[in-house]
Amino acid sequence: MSRFLSIELIRSCIRIATPLWIGALAGIFSERSGVVNIALEGMMLAGAFGGAVVSLCSGQAWIGVLAAIMTGIACGLFHAVVSLRCRTNQVISGVAINMLMSGLTIFLMQILFGNKAQSPTAPRVLEVTIPWFDKIPIIGRIIFEDVSPITLIGLLLVVVTHIILYYTRWGLRMRAISENPQAAIAAGVHVHKLQYLGVITSGALAGFAGSFLSIGVLDVFTKNMTAGRGFMSLAVMIFGRWKPFGSLAASLFFGYAMALQISLQEWQVPPQFVEMIPYFATLVVLAFVSGKVRPPAATGKLIDR
């Protein structure tokens, strides 16, 4: 039993789950403002690429993280303009961004580095140990010892997002827009401004999540390195019922399933059984969640100016 709850396995779970819950927070900000955002995969990929390239060029990993966030903001702004100003179907806009970033990052790697598969090694964000907190039994070793600062910031963002959504005027208005936009308009809310802000914030968080992949865990950008994590973030958001702490719990569940998959490969378990674990975990979650989750009522619907 200790193998399934070992400290190293839980640490691996948190590391794998980090981009998932940050990506889920990105989805929450967009969809709670009434805009469907299935472009998280492309935004995270763009952030990972921008972070790695700028980190390589500047020699400073945190400048790379900032560049990843700015890249995500640019993607979010593009999605907002196309969806809200041009009134294009939001799902089609998201798919277009995913396809664009998948091809554009490969093209730019060929132009910049002469290699379509992988960038040169870039400075990465180093792990830190938080003094005093690392002495806490068990929890200290799991969360505060040799942990990526991006993971710690991601945990803080869960709390901040919860406070914004449920204890601020901005959050109240965002939730009103996604449930009953006409009532929000009647109350004098500038709906489109808040939607722009929500989608741009979503892009910033998605870019931040992408930076964790390229210069948080690794020190290179590789072709299509998000490997579906943007889509998994959407699943995490749905399983978490569009709530920050719910999304965190769902991401840890997926992270544990993936970490267990990796660990079982070392225990000489039949590979067919190992490979099915994440999918089986998804089916289990769907069995409990399906039919019980209600998305925000007005998400994805065009609102008259």
C-alpha cells in the first residue's frame, strides 16, 4: 500500500497536475465570462514555445515565464476579438488557434534553430525549498521541498481565483454574464469589456501553464509538447464544476493516475494494464460526474451589444 501513497509518487502527481489545474483556471476565467475556450491547447503550446525561446535568448528563465504569459495574452486577445467583435463561432475560433499554434511553433523552430523537433537547451526555473515550511511532517516534503516556484504560484492562483469569483464585484459580474447576460446588461454591466478581460486573463494563465512544461520541468521546447494537456485541462475544469478548488482536486486525480502509470512501469506490471490507467480513471470520473454537471447557462452564446 505504501507504494501507492509514497511521498515520491505524490510529488510526481503534483508535478504532473500543475499545468492541468493552471490550465483549468484559464478555462474558468473564460467560460465564467461566457466565452467557450477550447483553445487552451494552442495557448499553452504558444506559451511553452515563447517561454523557451525568450529564456534561451535572454539567459533568464523568469523573463521566459513573463514572455510565455505575454504570448498567452496575445492568443487570448486574438480569441476574444474573433469571438466577440467578429462574432465568429467560439468553438471554431478555438480549433483554429490550436491548429495554428501546432503548425506555427514547428515552422518557427525550423526558422530559428534549423530543427523542427526540439529547441536548444534553455535556462529553466529551478526548484526551491521553502525554509521552515519544509520541516512540516510529510506535507513539508511533498509541497515545500525541492518544488518548482511555478507549482507554488499555481496553488496560490487557485486561492486567488476563488476569492475573485466569489468575493469580488468582478467575479460576481462574470458569473452573472455566464448565467444571465441580459440581467447583467440591465444592471448596467459592461458585458463585452468583462468578457475581453476574462478571455485575456484566460490566455495569460494558459501561457503560464505552458511555461511550466518547457522551462519548469524541462529546459527545452519540443514539437507539440503539450500533448493534449490543454484538452485535459478542459476536462479537469468540467469535472471540477467550473470551480477553482474542484478543478484542483480533479487535476490531482488525473495527476495521480498518470504518476501511477509511470511508476508501475518500473514494477514490471504488464504494459497493457499500465497504459489503460488514465483512461480507466477518466471513465470512473465520468461515471460519477456525467449528468450531474451543469455548465454556465449562457457560455458560448453571442450577446447583443
